[in-house]
Amino acid sequence: MKLDILAIGVHPDDVELGCAGTLLKHIAMGKKVGILDLTRGELGTRGSGSLRVKEAEAARKMMGALVRDNVKMKDGFFQHTEENLKKIAQVIRKYQPEIVLANALSDRHPDHARAAKLTSDACFIAGLAKVKTYNKKKLQDRWRPKAVYHYIQDYTLHPDFVVDISPYMDKKLDSVLCFKSQFFNPKSNELDSPISNKGFLDSVKAKSSVYGRIIGVDFAEGFNVARPMGIANLFDVF
């Protein structure tokens, strides 16, 4: 199956928090969207890796993404290695996305920036003919996405561009709440985390409001680029 967009997150729920509105918007436009999680999020303060995988599938179904894979890197300890580059490259070649959305270039959680670099490099590696990867023992064709965009996460970074997600804000939050183990629950006996406090989801909505104000809309998601973007014409930008 060929995808238009592959959204990659190092932890299950990264994609939902960072760019679910953008994915929902493009799914509504008829684009084929998939998700790749690099780890199971097994080091998260709450829940477990196996539970996060189940929650991730529920979020996929709710959003309408066609596929969701997990390459099971080691949460918190994955490194920029040939093995890990090839794990991502294999998925990129499998789905041949035109666009990849990746973790933030800089963030509070050190996994995020490391995953951003690893994902970007894997997109390049996937386009090299002499790098061999296999899917079900079949040698894969090379494939390089046309663009890699990095969604903004916890840090309020200055975006290079923003995407209007106003009609999809509520559904974005619904996708986030599929990860019930991670967020506020007054009956939980687990330890508190930076994202489990009662006001966290309000802050997600507030940040989207701030990014939306830049372009005069209610809500938007911000993205950064590692290289300058090209545009077809000046009238497609607002």
C-alpha cells in the first residue's frame, strides 16, 4: 500500500499530540495516511508498553489512518545506528510516502530530538540504491520522501509554517484521549507525570490557539523544516 503521508513518532501518542489535526484534515481530503511508532513507550511513567500499543491502535481507528506499525526500538535507549536507520528505511520503502512527519527538532524529552534526526536520516538512507532492506525476504526498491516536516511538541518553538486544523481540534483531542493510561484520571494510583495533570489537554488546545492566531484561524499545528521549502506559487500561502 502506497501512502501519501507517513507520520512517525518515537512514542505512541507523539503523533496524536503533535500532528493529529493535520492528519485528520488530510484524511478528510482523501489522502492515504499511516503511522509508525518507533517504540512502545514502555518507559512511560504510567501504563505499560503493551497497553500503549492497544491504545495506539484505538487512536488509529478513530482517526481513520490506514496502517500503524511499530519497529520496537528500546524506549529511552535507542541510538543512531545502522540497524535502527534500516528499520525506519524498511517501513518508508514499504509504504513509499510522499511526505514524512517526524518528531520535534528540539524538545523537553531527549528521545524526541534524537528520533527527529534518526527519522530524517533514515528518509535519506531509504533513497540510496546500495542500502539493502527487505520486506518478507523480498529486496525493496529505494524510496525517498519528497519532504520531511517536524511537528512541534512540548516546547513552544517558532514554527516555519502552521496548518489550520480548526474543524478538527475536537477530534484531535479525542485521538489523544485514546491513550487513557497517560492522562488525568482522579482514580489512578500511578505516579504523576508532566502530561497527567488535569490541565494538560487545556494547554494542548491553548498552544493550537496560539499557532492559529498567527494565520487568523481558531486552531493550528506548527511545523519546522530542516531545509528551505519550495512553493508552487505565492497565492497558495496565507
